[in-house]
Amino acid sequence: MPIVRISVGRRVFAPAWGMTALTVALCVAFVRLGEWQWHKAETRQAEWNAFARGADRALALGSRGTADTPRFQRVVVPGRFDREHQFLLDNRIENGAAGYEVLTPLELDDGRRLLVDRGWVPFTGYRNRLPDVRLDASGPVRLTGRIDQLPVGGLAFGRVGPDAGPNWPKVTSYPDLAQLAGALAAVTRGMPLEPRILLLDAGQPDGYVRDWRPPGMSPARHMSYAAQWWLFAVTLVVIWAVLSARKPSASLRTDAPERQAPREREVH
């Protein structure tokens, strides 16, 4: 039974309950998905703005911890590289190619350690043949880069901590800070590890491919996805309206003249 019956020209707009309920449910879902993508666009835009602001000037990190430093802020950090104990972050993609990001501990003057992301290196094609990430510099260095967080994986089963063996560098995939600190604790005499990492500037030596940008998709991509979901909702309403407007059946036509049965000719 239709919800309402409205005559529109030669058609009757009579939407059915079932199709209307399905249309409303899907429209609500599409609108909510569009809002979700729009909120993600706003979040990404805030990150991109912070990334742009962080490049204004490089601040001296000094005794301040990385947790107290704004994310993406450029800083200047003196120290010494720990060349013997490095990590290779697995499953890192650069321009469609698989590879690793190289994390090297930097010994700060006050005893703390800061992991420095020296950039991306390509996969060698063999799991048992790691890329050569040795460092030549053994003396003091003065690094410039951005403060950031460790990369976070979307799936728990894709996370692999560093192995407990004696071999370095250690391959790991989306580890947490506790796993990296635990691997270093046995060889660094318990020196504290900073909770964030340093993305080494592209102009600094001793690095690899470094095309740093905020994580995730661009705000414009999220906005386009939001517009697509809302367009789906509008299209669904149009389809519902078209399918609900149909020609009336002959039994429902009230404006058609009644036909009179022919009279029989009287025979005299």
C-alpha cells in the first residue's frame, strides 16, 4: 500500500512503504559517511597546517623533551650517531616501490637517545639480504629535522617487533616505542629513549630518500569522497522519486468517460 497518492499530470506519485524505508536508511548512511569523510578532511587540514607552520624556523631542542615539542616542528639537535644499532622499518612504500625506512639512534649530550629517521631505502629483492645502511660519520653531528611520531600500522597482524637476537640492524614492522626501547636497552645501559622520532631534513647528509609529508591522504581527497557520498544520497532520492511516479492503471482512472452498452434494436 502506498504512503500517499498524488496525481501529477498523467502520472500518479505513489511511493511504496518498503522502497521508501530502504531509501531513507541508505540516504542516512550516505550522509553520515559524507560527514565522516568531511571531518577527516578537517583533521588532515589541521595536520597539513601544522606541518607548514613547523617549517617556519628550526628551534634548538636542548633539554626539552620531544613530547613537549609540537608535532612537525623543525628542531636542531647535536649528538652522536649510534652506528652499530639501527632499525629497518619494513613495509614502507615510496612512489609505489617497497622498501625500508632507516631508524638510527642519536646519543644526546644529556644521555637521552633520539631515533632519527634517515629516509627510505629500496628493498633488495631478498629477505636475507638487507640494504647497506652503514654510517661513515663517527664524531659529533648537528642535525636538523622535524619531530614526528612513529608510523602506525592499520592492522594488528601486520605489526612485527624487532627480534631478540644479536644481529643488527633489526628489521621491524610498525613497532611501538616500548619494543624499540627494549631492543636498545640491552646495548645502551638503559639510556632513556625519546617518545618521538626526528625526520631528518632532506638537505642533511647521511640520509636517503626523504620526501616528508603529513601522513594519510590529502584533505582534498577526503573532501571529494565526502562529495561522492552526498551525491549518492541525492541520486538515490531521484531514483526513488522516478520509480514512485507511475502511470495509473485503468481501474484507477476516474476521468475516463463511462461507456454505455449499446441498446438492442426493438423488433416490431
